Amino acid sequence: MLLPRIMVMGVGNILLSDEGLGVRFLDQLAKKSLPESVELLEGGTAGLDLIHLIREVDFLIIVDALNANAEPGTLFRLQPGDLHALSEHREVSFHEIGIIEVLAIANLLDKSPKTLIFGVQPKSLEWGVDISPEIEAQFPRLTELILEEIDTIQLKGTFTSVLSA
């Protein structure tokens, strides 16, 4: 049986403390034993350059800082459409070209994988390379949630239906 290709992408600017949480999180996830069909990618702040990187995967799981005006460390589990609806009310991404735009363009090119986004409300966006303790404390739970998604994708070919972030 051919397993679906899964990419876990961490995005963000590692020079702006919690803005880089997606990239820093991948360091933790890389310590886990992952199936061969799972690829980890540091998307950084690459913006549109990410389109060619995601077109070859079946499932994309994104980890990023998310501005939802919530308590620092709050986890969100969203589909791209949820993120688009949220962005109508506020700027949710801290990047010049956010993941919404990247996914929209990939979709126009018929290259968009099934996508799930795990967002974390940052505490600090100040210059610095350290992640706030409140944010780093969420990494074990985030790891657990993403490993559950990977298992479900491999078993059922879809994301979990439970929205329990």
C-alpha cells in the first residue's frame, strides 16, 4: 500500500522570538520517530517560494504563529477556509505574504494539498531568537496532536474529524 506523502511545515521568522515558533517546533518534532512518508520543512518566511515545495505532497500540516487576540500559547486547529474567514476580521499572519495567499495560489494552479493549520498565539514578537516559555510549553501537546493527525492520515487517508486543539 502506497502511503500518502505528508509534509509538516514550520513557518515564521526565527529572529522575532515567538514569530519563529513554527520553525523552532520542527526541532522538537524531528526528535520523534516519524514514518518515511513524512517530510519536515522549515518554510521560514519564504512566502510564494513555498508553492513549488508543497505541490508534490498529499497532505500539508502547517505550524505557525497566529494572531487571534487570544491568550499567549492558545492552540488553534484550522482548515484554510477557517483561516480565511478569520483574516476578514483581523490580520492573522505576521508574514508579508501569508500562508493564505500561498495556498490560494497553489489552489489556482491545481497544486494544493489537503491542508491543516496549527496556529499558536504568540506572546512576544520582539527581536530575539528565544521562544517564550508559555509558547514552548505547548510544544508537547502540539507534537501529540500532529502525531495523531499523521496516524489518522496513514490509516484513513484524511485528517481527524475532531477539532480538539
